[in-house]
Amino acid sequence: MNELEADVLLSVTVLRPEEKLLGAALRARGVDVATVLPPDLGAIVRGGAAARLGLIRNVSHQQALSTARLLEHVGVQTLNRTSAIEVCGDKGLQALVFSRNGVPHPESHLAFSFAQVREAVAAFGWPSVVKPVSGSWGRGVTRMVNEECVDAWIGGRESADAAGKLFPVLVQEYVDKPGHDLRVVVVGAEPVVAIRRVSDHWRTNTTLGADVERVEVTAEMAKLCRGVTDLLGEGFYGVDLVEDRAAGALKVLEVNANPEFAKSSAVHGVDIAAAVADHVTAALALSSAH
Amino acid sequence: MSTQTTSADCLVCDAPFTIDAEWEKGEIVECGSCGQEHEVAEQTAALTRLELAPEVEEDWGE
């Protein structure tokens, strides 16, 4: 059998611990899995894929999106869907989609020039946040606390991107959170676990050293997650929620279409890979029945 | 640049890798001699092929 002929194509840029766990969980359920690296896509597209599902786990956002598009065009469903990957990979699109569909989200403006960054920051007041529309792990996310911060941000940016090709950027209201945020892992349409990420730093990404502790999934969290899956479709998401102390309510900060879980699973004890494998196995059984 | 043997060498310093049957395609393995990261481009019973690991890109993330 061609090594790329399998029930599930596990598309990766590199095989992280998460993808090893996902592959093992699927194989333990009797599912044929083939790992697909970007160079394999040519053969898949030329030959037509016999696979029934593409599990998109590329750490490169661009590769994830282009791979999902290709697979869908040769008749292979993907998890997550191309449209969901597109929205999750672009914080500007997320802000737009959430705003237009009533999902609570920090107020955000897309800025397409240095002048528009100044205008948006001035409109929000101090502090406010500037972040790249694509990117992860807290990279490039900057808190503007005064005019000098804006000058420094623009100065650095101009030297690296004089032509302004990296615009737009997202300018966002700063949410005064209580020293932590929340990550809810959603599989299908179900929130399977919630964790609190605690840090002394205002950025509470686990990659930046935040501590993790498990919390119960509340009705409010579940409702927000349902709002997300109603918009993006069922899938595998890391939904980041932030508590706005002033409003006393949670907001959806962002949704990740390629959540990492290997390290946090060791803390909260929920087998995320098994949950995803169960969801995929059920989806395959459902498609067989039709 | 790649090697196509069952006994791969480091693509930077030529030190031999000890092939591990548990390696999976796509996994990152490190040269024990110079520390260069390699990606397992193919891994079958008959063939282990290594390539230099991709560098972290701007758009990498969750």
C-alpha cells in the first residue's frame, strides 16, 4: 500500500509531541494514519487522495491553510475546516467575525498604516494593545502605555518594514484581567477541559512561562465556546477567554485552530489526544454510513 | 540536501546518527555530535532519510 493511502492524513510541518500522541491515539482505535509533510502534497494532489480525513496540524499557519485548501479541493474533508483555519489564523478576521456575530471580544481596530496605529491607540487610551494579525505564543504583542511606547514601536517597525508590508495590525482595548486567562479545549462542539493560565506578566501564554491549573468548565465558558463553534463549525480548538474585571464577564480573546496540549495535559490529566481520536473515529463512522 | 540510507549521517558534521526504530516521519532529531536538528523525512524498515530541520518561521504557532 502506498504510504500516503490511509484513512487519515496527519498533516504536519514537524511532528511535535501533540501529533505523536494524536497519531498513536488514532492507531490505537484501528485507524490507518499517514503522516504528511509539505513535499508529499504533490503526489497526493496528482494521484487523488483516497483518504477520508485530513487532520491539519501544521505549525505553520500558511502551510495549514494551503494544505487544507488542497485537500478539500481533492475531496478530502479536513479537521479543522479550511474556513475555520483561515479565521483562526488571522486575528483581524476573528475580530471582524466575532464583532459581526455578537461574540463578546475585546474591542478591536485594524490599522493599515503607522498613522492609523496612532489614531487607534489614541482612541482606546492607555494602555492599549497592538498585535500582529498572524502569529502566536504572544509574539509581537505589545502593550502601549504612553506616547513614547508608540514612538518606539513605530521606530522599530519602520526599520524592519519601511514599506509597511506587514500591515494591517490589530489595535485592541487592553483588558484588565485578574492575573490569569483561561484556555478551553474544544473537541467537536464540546469543551473537554478548561485551564487557568497564571502569570505575573500581562501576557499569560504558557510558552512564556505561565503556570497552568485546571478549572471547571462553567456555563458561561460553555456558552462562549458554543458561540465559537456555531460560527466556525465543529472542530478542535483552543479557545482563549479573558475575564474583564471592569465588566465582570468573560470575553473570547482568540481561538486557535492548532492547539498545543502535550504539556498542559500532564497537569490537568485529560487525554486530549484520545478525545480528538474519538471525535475523528465517530466522524469516519458517520461518513461510512452515508 | 538529504541522505537516503538506513544509516544516516549528520548533514552538517557527518557524524553518524544512531537510527532509532521508534522515530516517526516528521520528528525532529538532534545530532549527538554537533547538535544540528534534522527532520525525519522518511522512516520505513528499509529507509531512514533525514533533512535539515526547518527553521522556526514568523507564522508558526498554535
